[in-house]
Amino acid sequence: MYDIKSLGSKLKTIETSAPEATKAFWAFDKAAMAPGAIPVKYKELMAVAVAFTTQCPYCIQIHAGKAREAGATDHEIAEVVNVAAALRAGAAITHGTHAF
């Protein structure tokens, strides 16, 4: 199911079936990840953290690679793992209050 080798062809099916929306998405994605007030390395590290919390294997692989290309180290990625874990755990704790 999560074979990155088949991702491109499946994305092409989405693009062919909904070209305008897909084109708009890719333009938005490109703009969001472009250098700006936040450097690309930090944007990619944020993307990795979000990928861990959404548990998207494609996003983890793609953005971890891009983070490394932008200069991220093992130490930085390890800290991102812990930040993502802390946020997920914190959300469980704070949402747990709704049980009372």
C-alpha cells in the first residue's frame, strides 16, 4: 500500500482526474515550502514533525530527505521526533480532560 515507487503514477491519476485542483495544490505546496522568513531547513523539519504526527510514511520519507538536503543533522531530526511525540502526548492529556 505504501510503496513510494508507485506514488508518482498514482499522483498522476489524481492530476489527470482533477487537473485544476491538483495544479493549485502543487502551487500552494511550492509556495508554502519556499524560502521566506523561515529558512527551508526549518520548514522541512516542521514538515517532518507534522508527518510524524499524521503518520504519513510518504511525507516522512520525502520531508526527512529534503530536510537532510537542506542541512538537517541526525541530532535535529532526533529532536523533531521528540517534539512530535511530546505534542501527540500533550494532546492526549489535554483532550483526556474532556472525559471528566
